[in-house]
Amino acid sequence: MKFLASPNDCGELSAAMNCQICLHLAGRILTLIVLFSAAPQTLREAANSTGMLVSAAVRPDLFSEPAYAETLAREFNMVEPEDVLKWWVVRRQPGSFDFRQGDEVVAFAHAHGMKVRGHCLVWDHDHPQWLAQSHLTPAQLSDLLQEHITTVMKHYAGQVFAWDVVNEALDEKGQVKDSIWYNRPGIGLAEKETGYVEQAFRWARAADPQALLFYNEGGGEVLNRKSDAIYAMVKDFKHRGVPIDGVGLQMHISQLDFDEAAVTNNIARLTALGLQVHITELDVALPTNSTGQAQNDDLQKQADIYRRVVRACRQNPGCTAIQTWGFTDKYSWIVSHSHGTQGGALLLDRAYKPKPAYNVMLQELSAPRNR
């Protein structure tokens, strides 16, 4: 053992210790730099790192706006056409199909390495005038619907990986809604209630055996009469071999409260059937003033709801996608739908700047599952 014999020895030891401390601190700083640089900087990076799909409903006529296109490609790994695969666009005229706008969405997604989710094949809304005013028999309507599902899905086979086959077939009490496909006059299966829904899924599987097939519904996120009816329907479908792969929960949230436990439990019972769950139309509307501005406190409450929605999904491996209905407040449907009383529902403001909701969604998507 060496004993300190002089001030020089002390100085040498001090210098050595200082060197070790400097090396240690340098190593810690380097580690922090590496960790910081490796942290996801976009929603897309965060979702990719944890095996999730993060998506937005889009309008192809806005792809020419640089900020819209650049933000969309940067932040999301999946897209869904907001309107351009609905009947009123695809079937403007009887006997013909117009896929031009849908093809634009697919081309954009392909160019930017994104998946495409299709919306929607069967709904009681958004029909072209020629169909809404038609006097077709049930047999004719059945042939028309089968033709529509088959033609659209075959056109996009291998390009659209998942479809909302049937959208919003149930009312708030969980009963099948009156519609042209169900009972006005229907395709001939009204006595079987959800029979037309079942038939649509069977036609869809035959048209594209590789695509994932979803039933999409609003207002059935928590545990209520509608969600119970959805669960009963899809459980029956699974039991009888009706081809269905998942349920889409829309989550248009118009009040600043959210029952995370109820949504988590609902997702759990659906995935226990062997189904996937997608959050398909998420937005959180806020009260706004005469200039369309929301209060800062409400923006924080909104962010907390986004946080809890993401957590509810990511607690279950069967919940595989989170999609917002648009991504910038500049083009949200909420303002027109609420006649100007609400707005600010999305992750980015009208200037494409991230809001608190964006920041918490990035944090939650970056975190490991099942914390």
C-alpha cells in the first residue's frame, strides 16, 4: 500500500479523481444524448416502435396543400379516406364506378409507406340520389349491394388491408336501424334483424379473402345498451362462423369526460372473442368562443382524454390501431356539425402546430404496453 508522503502525491491523486469524475460525467451525458436522440419524435415513429397503427381520416383534395401532405406523411403510418369510398362518391351514376379519388389516397399511402383502411361499404347514409329515390325490389337491392361490395373490394384487393364493411347499423337502444338495406325495403332479410349485416360480411370475405373485415359503430365505446348489442351480434357471428375480424369504435367525444375503465372493459370483452379492435374516428370537441378559440383549461382536459383513450387501447394487445377523424382543426367536421358551438377537436391546431393532446398521445404511444 502506498501512503501519501507529499503535497505532490495529493495533487496527483486529486487530478486522477477529477479525471475519473469527468469521464463518468461524460459517459452519463453521452447516454442521455443517445437516449434523447433515440426517443420517438413523431406519432409515426412512436407507433412503429411499439407495433401500433396510428392513422387519420383524410381528404385527397387536400394533398396539394404542402403542410397537409407533409404532416400526414410524417405523423401517421396508416390512412383512411374520410368520404371518397362512400357510395355518393364511388357510385355517382347507376351502372358505373368512380375510383379516381380513392385511388389518390391509395397512391399517396403507397408513396409514403402507409397502410390503407377502407371506409365504408354499407351504411344507411350518403347514398347517391338515384339510389335514395329508387324503387328497387329486395332482390334487386340484394344484387346491387353484392355487386357494390364485390367490385369495390376487388378493385382494392392487396391495397386496402382492412374495411369497415358495415357502418352504424344499430340505434342507441341497440336495435337495428331502419334503412334501405334492412327494411326499406331491405335486401330480403329483415326478419333476421342483423341478417343483412351478416350477408354483407359473407360477400366481403368472398370478394377479398385477405382483407380484415370490421363492423364500425359510434356510441358503443363504453358499457351500454348499444355496446351490449354490438357484443351480442359479433359473438353470434363468431359462434356461427360469419367472417368478421374486428370492431371499430368511433369515439367522437363531445363532453369533457371519459370513462376509461368502461372502455377498457369493453375492448377486453371484444378481443376475448378473437376480434381486433380499432379506434376509428377519434376526436374530442371543445366549446369555442366567437373566434373559434378554446380555453386553455379545456385544451388540458382534452389532452387528458386523448391520454386515457390511448391507454385504454394499449392495455390490450388486441387493440391494434388508433385513428383520428382528421388531424388538423383547420379541416375538422366538428365546426359545421355543431353549427359553430364546438371545435378544436384534433391533435394539431389550424396552423398545424401540436396541441397538448398531440404531446400526450406521443408520450403514450412511446410507452411500453401494459404499464
